[in-house]
Amino acid sequence: MNEITGHTRLFGILADPIHHVRTPQALNALMQARGYDGVLVPLHVAPDDLATAIAGLRRLRNLGGLIVTVPHKTAILDLCDEVTDNARRIGAVNTVRRMPDGRLVGEMLDGKGFVAGLRKAGIEPAGRSAYLAGAGGAANAIAFALAEAGVSRLTIANRTRAKAEDLAGRLAGAFPALPVTIGTPDPSGHDLVANATSLGLKDGDPLPLDADRLSDDQIVAEIIMQPETTALLAAASARGCRTHQGHPMLACQLDLMADFVGMRP
């Protein structure tokens, strides 16, 4: 990393917990490769403190922007002064640019990164049936991105049914020709199974779906990056499924994040 001076632009990643984040390593390397004088650091912020933290961060004149992850992607949308049409439709933000006057502008890039990661691994979502576990910020982004990518049908399964129904309703409005249903923990009968929940970050987390119902003709994908092999991916591999780890989602949106917050020399 280049020497940090009074000219260095600051960026932070907001998360709770914070131990699993891998974005600082990746974006700091990207900034160095671009010849950009900046540094991204992890900021451990609890949900109850998010509004206070954002109020303080927006006053830092050398702050360039923020990366936002679990569990803040939905809550931070209303703390931004402006969000893109994409973020507004999804209802979540994962990248924030601080303007010179202190205004915060939000965008959501998780879905684009997830689909790009699949395609980079040779997995084309178009024409496949998809099962999505989760209805939070990342799940919303991935659901819209899968719809845009042309999946044949989409099942959304979430512990809180109302959140799944809300997401399904917004998808129906944007993609009226796409069959969208509310699912159960049973992922059988789908080509692509994706976990877009935070279950798997911590040891002892329950599985986000019924892994006993997986079959060897399915692809099982994660968004969790640490651990690289979650309990779900281990269970899917044991049943003969093709698995797809979480880190390609980040790798494929790094340039998008850097461009959005202005990491240009």
C-alpha cells in the first residue's frame, strides 16, 4: 500500500460483524494498481448506531465514499440524500459516493456482480429456473439482476414471508412476464439455487434451505465470502451439486464500485 498522507482519500466499509469482509484487501489493491491515493478501512457499526455514524462520516471532508454490507444495505438507503433508480427499485444500497458538499449518493451493485460472477464461471442464468433464499438487501439486488438476465422463473424463500411477498410484487411490476412464486425451504426443481442470506457467516448458523432436497443436477451459489466454503456449499458438494463461491460476486463488481465512488487518478 502507498504511504498514507494528508492528501489520501478515505473510504470505509460498514458492517456488523466486520471480521469476514474482504473488500478492503481487494479495493486497496485496485487503488494501488490505478495509481489512486486512497485507502479503504473496515468500520464496525451496529445497526442502532448507523444513523449516527453516517451523520458523522458525511462531515469528513476527505471521505470519498462508503461500501455497505450486512446488515446495513436496506437501512442506509433512507440515510442517503440521493440514490440511483436501480437502488431505489431494489430498495437497498451497497456503494455510496460522498459529494464535495457532503451529500451522499447511493447505488446497488451486488446483483450485477453476482450475475457477472456466474457468467465468468461459465454459468449462464438465462433460461434457467432459479431459487433464491433471502429477501434482504443483497437478495433484492440479485433477484432483479436474475430477472434482467432472463431466468425462466424465480422462487423466493424467506423466513419472513411478508418480505418475500413485497419483493415478488415489485418484481412482478418490473418484469410482468416472469413467473415469480413464494417458496419454502425446499429448493428442489430448480436449476440454480442461490443463498442471499447471511446464514453461514457464523459457525453454528442453520442452513438457509433444506440441503437434503438438493440433487446433483443443480448449481448452488453463495454470496458469503468468508468462509469460502460455507456449510451450505459443503452440503451441496456432498450431494454432487456444482458449487459457486461468494467471492466472484465481489471480484466482478470491484471496478464498478471504484468508478462509482471516484477512485480515479
